[in-house]
Amino acid sequence: MSSHSVKARNRHPEPTTYARERFEVGHITFEIVNHPENGLTFALIAGLAVKENDRRPLFTGHVEPTMAWQLRKLATRLDEIALENMKG
């Protein structure tokens, strides 16, 4: 069972063997868990949901070794586009 599911969050709102970390990016919440048994996982959650129960993960999975590099590459490209748009 996923550590990111609504049921898991209701059963273990403050787990003692792992921590849920959340990062808000626009209207998406990235949640990561470094679970002692299941390893490093992530969830993408719609951040604009009004009720906590509606904030179900849109997607979950294990963090792959190249994901951090891929996200940095995306961030760099977003910065480049923002600079291009500022220059007009």
C-alpha cells in the first residue's frame, strides 16, 4: 500500500518511522517519503483541492536515480524561458 494514499494518511497522520515532505510547485504538491521498507517514493497531488480528502494523489511511484537531474534540467529550462520573456 502506498504511504501517500488518503487511507494511509488517515491511519498514520504523523508516522514515526518516516516523514512525509511536501513541496508546493504552482498548483501541484510534490510529496516525498523515504520509507524504511519501501524506499524513496513520491506523489503528485492536486494542490487546489478545497478539502483534504479531495487531495488524492494523481500519480505515485518510486523515485528513479535520474529524477533529480531531470527536474533540475526542467527548472533550468523554465528559468531560460522566463528570462527570454523578460527581454521581450
